[in-house]
Amino acid sequence: MSCHTITDAIVDDIPALLPLLDSLFNIEQDFQPDRDKQARGLGRLIEASDRAVIKVAKTQEGRLIGMVSAQLVISTAEGAYSVWIEDMVIVEEYRAQGIGRQLLQAALDWAYDKGATRAQLLVDLDNTPAIGYYDHLGWESTRLGARRLYLK
């Protein structure tokens, strides 16, 4: 198992986060890599530290090897915050070492400390490994389907 640390991302981490998002968006059918957009989004998440966080895993040498983002929303169903989990990705050579589980738990702990009572995420329906991973971790499927509408 590799030696690594889990921390909150900072603005200086954005260049190292972009290749991780490239690898994620290259396997998702609904999104395309666009480094300008992704850099803006990462910056906004980092700036919104009262309601969002990006947890990152780094090797002892400082190489960024994984990330997950979390954002709070208000759930009327829960009467409390809920947390959206997104952008879960680990560099391929570091997978299956527990790093993803640690990153995800760090994001969930952050959300719990902020008052969130439920976590939710979207998974590409064709990404069988990701579906199996979240099933293994105890995430439940729902009967809800995602929809989107681009605003002008």
C-alpha cells in the first residue's frame, strides 16, 4: 500500500487535478474534458469552502493521485443538508489500495461535520466498475433518474 496523505485541495493543486478530470470525463458519456471549464469549476469549489470541498490524496513526494469533490445542498426531504459527491477518481496505478475509500470517507466526514444527513452521487450507467465499487461500499440505488437542462 502506498504512503499518502488526504488533504483539502488548494488553488495550486488545480493543474494536477485537471488530468484526473480528463481521465474521468473521457469515460463518461455525458461530459467532455474542457480544461478551461474544469479549472474554473475547481477554483469555484475551492473558493466556496463553507459549502464545498475537494479532498485530494498525495504521495509523500507530493504527487496528486486522487480526488473527490463534495458540495452541500439543502434537502427538503431531509430538512437538513445533503451532500453531492462528484469527481471521484484515482490515478490508475494507485487503484485498489483503499485510497478511494479514504478520500470518500474524508468527504463524508466533512459533510457530516457541516450537518449533512444524506450523501448522493451520480454514476454513469455504463461504468460497471464504478457501480460495483459503490455497491461494495454500501451505497444504495434509488428509483430517481437524472435529467438536465442547459441554461442560456
